[in-house]
Amino acid sequence: MVGNIVRLALSDSSRGVLRDVWVINGAEDLQTDSAKATSLAALSSWDSAEAGRFFVERNEALFEAMGSPVTGFIVHCTANFQDEGEWRVLGLVDMKDQTEIRLLSGPAHVPSGLVVDLETACRALLGFYHHRGPDPELTWTSGEDVLDLRFG
């Protein structure tokens, strides 16, 4: 019995500890107001062709954007990044028309209904800060295709 308790304690200690901080593109920020300001400023000049994936996370919640203010963004968001069924992509999947966004790996073609302008991406980002996941006031798509459209 003591052996099981020790084994369980050791396995619990090896799990990653979630830190209750905002992480913006790898940099930690303890204050929500400064994290919002920093991330909004970063997103407004972000270019995934040069910098890769834009992301903000807090605990298990994650916001991602790929693209730029010029080409538009494809935005993913989840309250729990470990649960594949929780992922959402901003907009509607319409496979008829494709739009090109630029990534580190080169151009990518995505359904036009999923490419949003900077203003919409910023609104989704602010909603993420409030809801710690997708803003329910915005149009999000869920399902199998959502993870196929992640480029980060």
C-alpha cells in the first residue's frame, strides 16, 4: 500500500504544473490588461510568413492565428487544447472559394470563409481573454476539419 502511495505521488510530481499566467508568443505576462495590450499590438503587425504562429495561452486555453493583416488570418481557439473535440475555427468552412495566406513554409490555400480581417481577429482575441476560449458571440466552426486547418 505504501508503495502505491509513493508511486502515485511520484507520477503526480512528474506531471507538468499549469501556471496561471498569460503566455503571448512564448513570453509570460501576469497582468490581463498588459497581456491584452501586448497581444493586440503584436497581432496588428504579425506576419506568419516571417514569424510563424501567433498564439496566446492561459492554462489549457489557447488562441492561435496564422496570416497577416494584409492577407487576413485563420483563427483557432479552444478552452482545452488537449481535447481535440474542443477546437474551433473562426468563420464558416466554404470549400468553393480559396484564399491564400502566407506561412513560414510558403503560401497556403484555405477556405475563404475562414479568413478574417484584423478587426475580426482582434475581436476574437479580446473574447478569448474574457471567455478563456472561443467567444460565443462570434461564428465558430467545429468538427473534424478544424484540426486539419491548423498550420502552426
